[in-house]
Amino acid sequence: GFEGGQMPLQRRVPKLGFKNINRIEYKVVNLDVIQKLAEMKNLTVVDINEYIEAGFISSKQKVKILANGILTSMLEVRAHAFSKTAIAAIEAAGGNAVKL
């Protein structure tokens, strides 16, 4: 509304950044977590259903695998995105990374 001679609120308050509406948000899962999950359940293929059952994500979220920790098992890991180092670590352990 009108504020007399005072500087209006929308000009007084600093203007901050902006949020990209097209950004894809990923939930992060690290290799050491995948290793533990595979050992506990005796898995050779780790896919979206395993992440949902373990409670890492909900069914609508996307997963990105990061290379934190060490992967020793030969696994096929399926996710929406991978970091370059995660792909290298999975392949070094004899497995393969499958993008969904």
C-alpha cells in the first residue's frame, strides 16, 4: 500500500537469487551404502526398488550415485544419474552402471 514519503517495502528489501523451475533434484546415495545394502541382502543388481525399500527415496524421487566409500562387490547398479568417479569405481570393481 501507500507509505507516504517512506521508501516502499519492495524497494527497501534486498533482491535475492532465483530458483530454476527446470532443475532436476536428485537424492544422493553413496557407494559405501550400496555396498552395505548388497551385503545385507545378497544382491547382484541394485535398482530403484532396493533404494525405496531401504527408505533412501520415495517412489517419485530420482537417485544419483556418488563415489563416497569403497565398492568391493561386483554389482550392476541402476540409477538416474552417476558421478564420473562413481562409474569408474563400479567398473573397477567388475560391475556396471546402468542409467535409467
